[in-house]
Amino acid sequence: MGEKRLRQRMKFLTEDVGLEIPYIAQRPALMFYSIERRLLPRHCLINVLKRNGLLKINYDFYSTALISNEKFLDKFVHPYVESVPGIGDAYASSCAGCGVDQLKLLSKNKIMC
């Protein structure tokens, strides 16, 4: 992994997600997931669910990043398709690399993911 890519990932994980460097160091797998297609969409979707009052548990970022896409969909997308119309399509679009703008629009409170 190049230095530029490493800095980009560290910046995202520390500034956007709010993780501490020791936390990241203990979970090096985080450095190998795509920011655009996995980490950012999942981070934004979890924030949308929290801001809409649908998640009462504070999930560990690593555990949400680590689980398979199928399990993530079963746990964080499918149960909320009626509560948050459009969540499935918005998440799929963001994972396809189309950005997270659709996910941001789903929040009752305008958020920055």
C-alpha cells in the first residue's frame, strides 16, 4: 500500500469515523477495505439509523466493517426498509461507488457521515 493511500485511510478512520490510532493498529484489516465501497457506506448507513432513532446500541466500527455484505444487509438494511424508505437502494448505490449523497438524504437530521 502506498504512502498516499495509507494517509488517506488513516485520515478517514481518525477524522471521519473518530477512531484512535491504537484502535486501528490493533485491527489492521481496516486498512485493506475500500473506503468508497465498504467503509464509508457502512459508516454513513449506521449514522442514518442512529440519527433516525432506530439503533439503540452503539455498534463497534470494526465489527460492522468486518461482517460479510450479506450479514450487514440482514442486520442493518433489511430490517429498516419500511422505517426508512429507500435505504436499500441508497446503500446499494453507495457501495457501487456512486457516493453517499442518497444515504445522507435519508436522515431526519441533516448529517455529514
